[in-house]
Amino acid sequence: MVRAVLSADGYSVQVAPDGAAALALVEARPPAVVVLDMRLPRVDGWEFARRLRERGLRVPIVAMTAGGDAPEAAREIEANEFLAKPFEIDELLTKVSRFRNQPPNN
């Protein structure tokens, strides 16, 4: 759903099946923003963010997780924004649009 919404709004979107694959994608071509599900298989969102920072990549992150956990998860990984599931499509677009024209800071 996230990919479809962002693609329809004109974003170039890459999707990874797990955190390890996502990290490889980001390292190969840093995106303007990462929409990060905190409950990824293999390498979860916390580990993904830690490894990303260890590599010196400062890509903005929108942390995405269940309701009341979202603000805390975002704080823990120093995310730029968060989305509490379930969220509205407009909320996703608003949060991601903050980073639309910003070059990656790596």
C-alpha cells in the first residue's frame, strides 16, 4: 500500500523484503527518505537504523509501527518523523513530502 500510494504521487520507490536488503539498497543508492517499518524480518528497524548510522549514512527516516509505539520507536532510532499504524494516506504523503527535494545527507 505504501509503495502504491507513493508511486502514484510521483515518487520513485524501492521496496525491500527485510532490513538487510533495505540496508543494501540504501548503501547502493541513498534515497531522499526511508519509510521504515520497525518490525522487519531478519534486521528490524532498530538494527537497520543503528547499522545505517554506523556507516555514516544520514538518510531521513520516517518510522512506521503500531499506534502507541510509534513515537517511542522514532525517538529511539532518532527518526525524523513517525507514522502510527493505522495511518491515513494524507498523513503518509505529508510526512514523506518534507524530504522530497532534499538531497541525501551521506
